[in-house]
Amino acid sequence: MSVGGPRYRWIILGIATFAQAASAFFVQGIGAMGIHLQRDLNLSTSQLGLLLSAAQLVPLIGLLVAGELLDRYNERWVVGVGACVVAAGLSMGSMAPGYLSLLLVLLIVGAGYSTVQPGGSKSVASWFGASQRGFAMGVRQAGLPLGGALSAALLPFLAETFGWRVTLVAGGLVALLGAGVFMGLYRQPPTPPVLHDRPPHASLTSRLGARLRMLRQPSMVKIMLSGTTLISVQSGVLVLTVLYLHDTTSVGAGSAALILVAAQVAGVAGRICLAAWSDRGADRHPTVMACMAAVIAGMTALMTPAGQSPLVACLLFTWLGFFGFGWYGPWVAYVAESAPPAKTGFALGLAMAVNQIAVILAPPALGLLTDLTGSFTPAWGLLSAMTAVALTATARAERLSTGRKRRHETASL
């Protein structure tokens, strides 16, 4: 397989997926370590949620910066340097004296992590055509739950055996390996695709105006509605699953972590299968809407008495893993294809930055709601209601968009 040849795209897909999994290894594993962190650092559920949000705070701005850099520079260095920052931050975190210091270190980790998501997505979009882009994007986005599944399996063991500081060192080494692999093997496609065009020179004012106009596009409205609600569900599953199983269904900490692993493995399968399914249609967004409906059904079932059964809860979290994590594959492909010419990197960064608002707010809010009520039901109910409202609004926007398109086609005949 020649470097830079058409078949090299599968190598690109592999290293982009590996870099995503490696960078997400520790960040996605914080929820699985919840019991150990609460014990060792004497944390409440809301403090644990804030710890999960700390690594996601800087990307609120960092994703926009990363998107702009990706439209101007080679993904190889933007992603690689970002993964190195993740590794350096986690290594520093192993020396943090306590909770507040760990929060500050995770802010640094978030700065590096900002480049990996949009950078890996753009590299895959650049190498794959529309007929395979959904499947390829789904495989690449499977790196997030894959890294989470591996960390959920390994980090609780490391934390129990060696302490939480060793888990940060392990996360830093994995991130460094991901950076080295991506920088060593990534190459740009042999022919510049439309998605990889360099933006034309323009004034700062005109560039800012073009960015703001992007927010008014109907496709971007659907992207933001579906993305923010489903990423909230994903955050809720990550931070609350182990605690719910331990407190409500009396499952042991080790077994609860394994169920979270199963949910994230289901998410890996979901991102690939659902994205491949989206390749079959003319529009990828109905696949995302189907995920929203499935999430509502799963959350509603979790709030019934049957949801307190260990077996039923395990099946429901696996269901929520498949759809509550799997939506991201077709969603990212939809974002890439909806982007204006020469603005793919910024569109990905913008959409992911909007998601970051929910990523930051959801874990501590859900944790605080659980602490105040002494029950997980209000948290599941809030997520279900948010998703239902977003699904209704998105479906209405879809109908209006379809109606306008048909009227336009009729008028042009």
C-alpha cells in the first residue's frame, strides 16, 4: 500500500481512530473511577461531575480556534501537538496535591483535546468520498467510546491497586502514543478534495460575518438542537451509570464498571452501524432523529420499577450506549457535508463548541440534581424531556425544509 495512494485512506482511518481513542482514554474514564475518586478525594456527586466538566471547559473556545487552524494548516501537526498537550497535562496531574489542583490540570488537558475531535474528523472527511464517508466517520468516531470502554475496564483497576495518580500517568502515556502514531503516519490526500480547500484571503470582519451567518442556516439549527441534547444524554450516561447501578440496583463497583464498558462497546458498534446506515439515504439527519427517539424510550424505561432490576438496567444501559453514543457518527458526517466550501474545519469546530456547552453543564447539573433529590429519576426525566423537545423541534424543521424544497422544485418546472 503506497503512502499517499488511494488505499492509504484506510491507514488514515485507523490512525485517526487510534488518536481519538488514545486522547479520550482518561477523560472518558473519569466516570468509571467515580467511586474511587469520591472515596479518595472525599467528593460529592456534583463535585465529581465538575471534575468531568473541567476537561471540557477550554474546548468551548478551543474548538473554534482548532477549527480555524485546521482550515489553514496540516491536520498532522494540529492534532499531534494537541495530543501531546493532553499527555503533558495528565503527567502534571499525577503530581496535583488535591481536588482543586486536579481541576486546573484538567483545563490544560482540555486545551489539547480541543484539536483531536475536529482534526480527526476533517482528516477522514478529506480522504473519503460521500458514498463511504458516513461509514468511515462512524469508525473514526467509534474511537471515543472505544477509548472510554478501555479506560472503564482498566482505570478502576489501576485506581484500586495503585491509586488515582497512577491512572493519570497511564492516561498521559496512552495520549503520547496516539500523538506519535498520528504525526508519524498521517499524510494529506494526493488530490485536494473540496472539503480540504484553503479559505481565500479575506478581512477579519468579512470572515467573522461569514461565520455568524453559518449559525442561521437550517442545517446548523438541526445540528445544534440534536447535538446538544444527545451529548447531554451521553454525559449523563458516563457520569451516572456506575453510581446508579451501585446505589439503586446494588451492583458491586467492579460489576457496575463492566456494565459501563458494555454500554461503551455498544456505542462503538452504534457509531459504525448507524453511520453506515446513514450512507444509504440522501439525508443523514433522520438517522440522528431515530437515535433521539430510541434514547427517549430507553430513559423512560429506566425510570420504571423494572429499571431497578440489575438485568434490565444492564440491557437498558447497553441500549442507551448503542443509540446514546452511536448518534455521533452520522451527526459528524452530516456536519462535514453541510459545511460551506472551505469552512469544513470551522463548521466542525463550531458545532462541537456548541456541544461543549452541554458537555460542561450536564455532568455537574445532573450530579447536583441527584444530590438534592436523593434519586436518579429526576436526572433521567430531565434528559428525556430535553430530548423529546429537541426531537419535536427538529422534526418540525425537517418538515419545513422538505416543504420548501418541494415548492422550489415545483416552481422550477
